[in-house]
Amino acid sequence: MKKKVLIGLSGGVDSSVAAYLLLKDGYDVEAVFMRNWDSATNMDFKGNPTLYDETCEQEKDYQDAKLVADKLGIILHRVDFIHEYWDRVFSYFIDEYNKNRTPNPDVLCNNEIKFKAFVDYSEKFNPDYIAMGHYARIDHSKEESVLLRAFDQNKDQTYFLSQLKTEQLRKVLFPIGHLPKSEVRKIAKEAGLITADKKDSTGICFIGERHFNEFLANYLPAKEGDMRRLDQTFIKKHYGLMNYTIGQRKGLGIGGSDQTTDAWFVVGKDLKTNTLYVEPGFDHPYLYSDKALITEVKWRGKKESKKYTAKFRYRQEDQDVTLTWIDDETFVVEYPQKIRAVTPGQVCAIYEGEVCIGSGFISEVFYQNEKRLYS
């Protein structure tokens, strides 16, 4: 008897090929398109409808997913997780910005929607596995399922999956995790899938490509404040701390000056005084740190204080770190080589070779035991 798989079909090439490969491997496949944002409206910070979104990218994605499902001869279900996304992901996203942190909604989206709400929904189908078109691998041969890096290191998505618990991995398949992106597109073309040349989606998870600052202003009214150098020299006014992140260059509106011809970068933010700190130079010393406090940790293995590698942002090269546990959900990570723009609110994913062993959220950042003005 064929094993049944329920796959998340997004309308993109990756999930399309994942579904195709599952069929080739002899699985009984059904697909689900997840609608997690109300494409018909934007809402303001009080939750009231504002502007009509004429692009309706999610609707276009659904039509593409339907064409792929029809081509493959599989059933496509459609489910709304709008309330779940708002309550579990977007509210947290806004709350983090209120705290002057730079959140990563894609990580929470995987935890709360794709591998929680979707899993709960899938129970009525009683599948043997659920599947997604992520670039990652899972080793089910061991006593506990292990999350591994994808073959294509440039597309590896374990950073976004790093907060998943072991029990969330047990019945998951990633059919394209062993393939490079070029091969995925080649397979899609050979299979005659309409998504073969479709560009990869970007932007906030499930919300899509929008002018971010304008979108955020619907929920968090900007509060103007001072933009200063670290020595308190006034530069100009900024238009809301939430619109800037550590290490940012674009959008500052500062040209050259008598003091320097170097480009200017955000080097600090002070929520108490609503001050944005900027300095010239990509490698300004204040952008570097050597230690960070990591909280809300999810871990899939033995908790040891020792050396690992880490990524502090997506696609960052592996960084050598030493990890020291404080309690079950908190550790300090040290990197004496110094790292640029380690940013509160972002994820610190920890690796042991090919294994992504867990992660937590960057809470505080230090250099030589002095806390940086990053929050």
C-alpha cells in the first residue's frame, strides 16, 4: 500500500518539483495551498482595513499551484490560516519592532504555520508524512530525526528551520534537499510544469513584495527622532527607529560631508531617547561585537558548552563560536574574531558539521563586555 504524503504547494517551482518527485517515488500525494494573509486588504495598527491590494499575488500563486496540481493529477486543497498567522506570527513581528528589535518572521512562520497549524490541519487526512519544498534534509535513520544542511549551500534553508522541535521533524520530508536549484528548474521544465521559470519569491513570509516601510507604517506609526553620531553630534532627523537596522547603509539620506567622504551606516539605536546613531565607514568599530546573549532557544541534542559554528543571518558564512549555557533556554555565544552587525531580534542558528542542532534569538550584543547600543 502506498504511503500518503500531504505537501504544501505554494505555487512556486520548489514545491512543484517536490510534489513531482514524491509521485515519482511512488507516494500517494495530495497538496494544500495555505492562505495566510488577507490579500484583499491591508490593515492599520488597530486592525482596521485600509488599502485594497490590486496585485493579489497570493491569488496568482494559488492559480499556479492549481495548474501544477492538475498537471500532476493530484488533489489540491485550499486552507485559510489568516487568524493563526495574525495571532502567532504577525503580532509577534509587530511587537518585536515595538521593542526596537529586527525580527525574522520566516522562522516563526515555519514554526507556527507550516509545521504547526499545517500539521494540525493535516491530521484529518491521516498522512504518513507531510512535505515541503524547502532546501534542507532530514535523516530519519537515527533514533531521533536530524535536520541537515541542503546540498545546495547557496539555497540552504536550515537557518529558517532551526527553531523546529525534534517532534516536528519526525514525519517531514524535504524532497528537493539533495538537489541544486539549477537541477530543480531543469526537472520542472522536463516535467512541463508552469512554474519552471517562475522567479523566487522574496519579502516577508506570506506577505510578499511590498514597499516595506510604507507597509509597516500601517501598523506602527513612525516616531521622528534625532540621528546623531556616537559623540552626540546632531546630523538630522530620522523617520522612526523601526525603519532602520544595524549595519544599514541605504535610505539614510546622508551624503558626503566636510568630515568624511565614506558612506554612512547605522551603528546603534537607543529606544529610551529615540536616537539613531550613525557613523561613516563599512568597518566602523562599533559595528563589531564579540559576544551575544541568545534567548528562547530550541535545541535538538545534548546541551554542551563547547565550540560549534553559527550563522547570525541567512546565507552568512559559518562563524566559529563557543557556546556557554546559562539555563535550558538561554546561552551566551562568544566569537573572539569579532563579527559585524549581529542584530537583536535575529536568529543565531548553531551547527555541528552538517547538522543544524538548534537556535535562539539574539537578545543583547557585547564587545569586551560592554553592551552595544543596538536596542
